[in-house]
Amino acid sequence: MDILLTIKALSNETRFNILEWLKHPENHFGPQEHMPATCDFRGGICVGSISEKTGLAQSVVSGYLVKLQKAGLLESRRSGQWTYYRRDEEGINHFIEQLKKEL
């Protein structure tokens, strides 16, 4: 994990908020009606729902989500035409531990 890449990803207020909202998605987003019942990606939220919450265009939000994923903070799953994102708790914990060691 590139710690500076992760810090840069978190330096944007909207990206930080997205990560925070995804900690408890049930409190910040409605039901994900397009997610098939057979999908085992619990807690995943589609890009459209995140875009609505931020008030930003889907293309902007998609870019933000990809940046957070590349930083090791999110994981994604595609189901049909929708892509769902959720926090990568293992990646987040790894970042925190690495930050503790380096600072």
C-alpha cells in the first residue's frame, strides 16, 4: 500500500465523506433495489446512490470511487449494469497500522 496515495485520496472532503458514509450505509443510503438477492456483496452501494447523496455528477463520483479503491480503501462488485462499492475494512486497517509505524 502506498501510504501517500491513500492520504491524497482522503484529502478531498467528498471522498472522505463517502468513506465515512459507507461505514454505516444503512444510515445514509436507501435500499439497493437493483442488487440481486443472490449478490453476496453486503453493504455495497451503487454509484448512482452515492452520486445522489453528494449532489455531484456520476462521472465525478465514479472517479472518486476509483481513486479510493486504488488507495486500498474500497472494494467493488459489478452486477449487471450497476457497480457497487463498500469499504475495504482490511485495507483501512492496514493503512492505519502503516501510518502508526511511519509516523
